[in-house]
Amino acid sequence: MPVPDPDEVAPRRPLPAWTTTPVPLVAAALAVVVAAVGGAVVGTTLPWGDVPLTVESGTVLLQEPANGLASFEGDDGTVLGLDADALVWSAGSEHGEGTPPCLREGREVAVELGYRWVRLPDGGSSLTPVWMGC
């Protein structure tokens, strides 16, 4: 059986005008500028990235060194439990991650705690400690 000629089976048709209309260079450049400005505005207003922490002074009591369980009591009365192993810390000129070296089991230590309020999908929010200064 001979193979049919494709032009006889489906003759070529010209493309619609909208697919071949050239875009002026000025319009394309304007679209790129609008997209860049829009991206910069959205990027700087989103709730993540370079966002300052709320820092509060208080005391921390390391209750269980094996798993980093600790409690914080702020000078303003804020009380919360935290995972000391999940913190970034500063102690003088030293910096690190994990349980800060100034914490000792069963002893209250004066610290500064940096935290953020994080919005939750259900509409609530949660205080999340991320930094400790000894």
C-alpha cells in the first residue's frame, strides 16, 4: 500500500495572524520592566526572608540535655518551652547551632531570646524561637 502524500491528506493552511504578529521591542522591554518591578515589590513584602526577630530578655532552664528540652521565662512574664537543639546562638564572639554552650542542666541562665510569630494555615499563629544570645 503506497504512503499518501501528507499535503494531499492535510493541506497546509496559513497560520492565524495572531501567531505571526511581531511584538514591538518597546512593548517587550516594558513587559520585562513591569515583571521585574512587580517581582521586587512582592518579594520584599512576603513574610519570609530577611525579617527582624523580636528579642526578649529572660532566663532559660535546660531541663533535659539529651533532647534539648528547655523553658524560657521572659522579663515581661512570657513563658514557653523550646528545643535548645534547634537554635542558632551567639555567646560573646562565638556563634553556632544547637544547644548554646552557656546552658547547664537544672540551672537558670540569663539570656536574650529571638523569636518570630509564624502564621499557621488554620489562621492562628505560633511563637517560634530561633536565636539565643548568652
